Amino acid sequence: MAKILVVGSMNMDIVTQVERHPVPGETIQGNETRFFIGGKGANQAVAASRSGASVAMAGALGSDSFGIDIRRELAEARIDLDHVIEKPCMTGLALITIDGAGENNIILSSGANGRYGADEVDQLDLSGFDVILLQNEISSAANQRVLDKAAEQRIPVFMNPAPIDGFDQSQLSKVTFLILNEVEAEELSGIRIEGSSQALEAGKKLLNDGIPHLIITLGSKGSIYMDQAGRQITYPAFSVDVVDTTAAGDTFIGAFAAKYVTGAELPDCLRYATAASALAVSEPGAQSSIPADDQVQSFLTAGNNRTIRLL
Ligand code: RIB
């Protein structure tokens, strides 16, 4: 079976429900606060594993009880944790508010994720992995070293430049597959995206900059795949009741990668990933909301079919 390595973040998400997000200087009443296992790297690893892939995680946890909780949950999700190290500091934290429409605001405190650097990547043996997934929640130096080592060993890297704040654009030159949302695509292309036509324009600009393959996810408007061979595929979103959008993008990426490594056709990978992220937004939390393969398959066979457009 093809193997996926996720090099990235693991966080404890502290999530409070609010009717609306506060404005600067304002104090508001929250409803309920819950703790969920999260972090973009770990979420993508869980999504890929629940979608049927063989997955290993590399990154750093802190020496606190959150680190123990996260390790236990990722092991339960059948993720190989041999490359997860411990740092003498706190585990990464995400302070999240979810409003009445299911939209989130996230404040990150990087903790051990920020201390995972190039030296740690030097200890990592990439051989034996077929695809590597990266995000922007560990140090930029670590990501750069992964990209360099992967390029030497010709291992494709899927990059999710999230959060886009502080993302080093020079890293794009070694990326095989860029998967990003409309906000990130706007930032990297300089093109304001209001709908799929501007998203296509932004995608063309990124392809012209040398990205081999890319997907722009557009929330309720679906997603667009584009590549250097001129292929363009658009896929609409499923309509579901949104409870919490946290980890929707991570679920899409992990699920997409899991199907892609099996050699599945691109439209089928997009269809599967879109269904997985629709299920993820229907439930609260990050990893708690990521569906298993059988749930995605049932959702798709229950008549939730969409027409793919090859442009
Ligand atoms: O993408 C969602 C994730 O972003 C959350 O789980 C949180 O930990 C932040 O990293």
C-alpha cells in the first residue's frame, strides 16, 4: 500500500461557541467550551488514515498532558507516530471561537510545533514514503528542508500554505501539488477572488509561476483543479447544514491525498474529498468531525452525486 508522510503541526483546540465573534476591545459571553484534538498536520493525517491510507506523522508535541492526549488519539486513528518527538515546552494550542453560522476564528500558540526545525528534519528518513503533506504551522526552516530532501529523492510534496500568514513563497518552487483556499489563492496570486472565474485566473497565474498541479477550494462554491497539461476540473460542493467549518480544508486534503496515492482518477478523488469535507462541516470539532471511509461511501451512494465539469 502507498504510504503518506505528514510533516506538520499537532494542536489541542480549545473551542468556544459564540453567537457572533467579538470586535476588538469587546467582551462577550461564550456558550460552551470544549477540547478537541487538532492542528492542520494532524487533521490531514487523520483524514488520510480514515480514508484508508497508510499514514505516518512527523512533528513535535510538548511535555504536557495535551501531548499525551494527542499521542493517544492519533495512535487510535492508526497513525504511525515513530517520527513524533517531544520538546520540553507546551504542546501547540489553538483558541477557537465558532459563531452561529459555524464560521471560526483561530488564534494559534505554536508551542512545540514552532520548535520543530531543520535539524529535526535532518533526522527524518523520507525513503519509503510515496507522498509528503506539508502545511504552514511548523517552522519555515523545517518545511524548506523537507522540500529539499523530497526533491532530491523525487518524492511528490502536497503543500497546503495555511495559515498563509508568514508563508515563505519561495517554497513554492519545489511543490508538486498546491492545495489552498480562496483567501490563500488571493494572497499568492494577487488576484481578488469573488467567484470561480477569478479563481481560474488566480490558478492560471500560479501555474505560470511553475506550480505543476493545484486545487483551489471555494467553500460552498466547490473546488477547481488545474494543471500544467491544461486540464481544468470544477467540482461543486454538497449542500449540508453547517455546524463547524474547522478542519474542512484539512479533511479535503487528507481525503484527496489518500485516494490520489491509490491511482484513482482525479474526478473521483475530488468527488470523494468534497464529500468527506461536507461530512466534516456537519459535525463539531476538528478530528472528531473527520469521517471514516464507510461514512463517505454511504454519503455518496445515498444519491449525493454531483456533475463534474471538465473545462
Ligand atoms: O485547520 C484547522 C486547524 O487549524 C485546527 O484544528 C487548529 O488546530 C488550527 O491549526
